[in-house]
Amino acid sequence: MRPDINHGKRHSPGETREPSILALMALAWILADDRRADRLLALTGLNADALRAGVGDPAILGAVLGFLADHEPDLVACAESIDSTPEALIAAKEALIA
């Protein structure tokens, strides 16, 4: 995560962030890799248009985090990349689909 993204503040991994913010950060991480992005679309049944239209939809964001939850190596790598924890991503998923 770029340190300047939050006006120079870095989040500690234990710091709580809004579930939708975590999901959007995770989505950006997923989409940064073409193979991972293709896998997201294939496994969730979403297409690029539905994903674009649904970025504000808790169900879509929950599906994005569910995609990560189903593949632990990506879950861990994403959490590290966005300065979070796997547990925070799972909790965000549960909050979004509740």
C-alpha cells in the first residue's frame, strides 16, 4: 500500500477499517494481476460490467472477499499488500454479506 494514500498515515494491521474500504483495496489488489482478475471473474460468475456497476454493492464486495477467503495464499498475500490481516479481510466479508 502506498503510504501517501491516506495523507501520509499508515494503518497498523490491527486497525479497524470499513469493510467496504478493505474490499475495494482487495479488489484493486486482485485486478492488478491479469491471471488473478480472470480467476475472480470465472469463479464468481461476474463479468467486468457487473463488477464495475457493483463496486458499491455490499454483495459484490463480499463476493470479492469471499474469492480471497477461498484461496488462502491470495488471502495472505493480499492482506500483506494492503497492510491488513487475513482475519480483518474475513471479518469484512462477513460484515458485507450479513
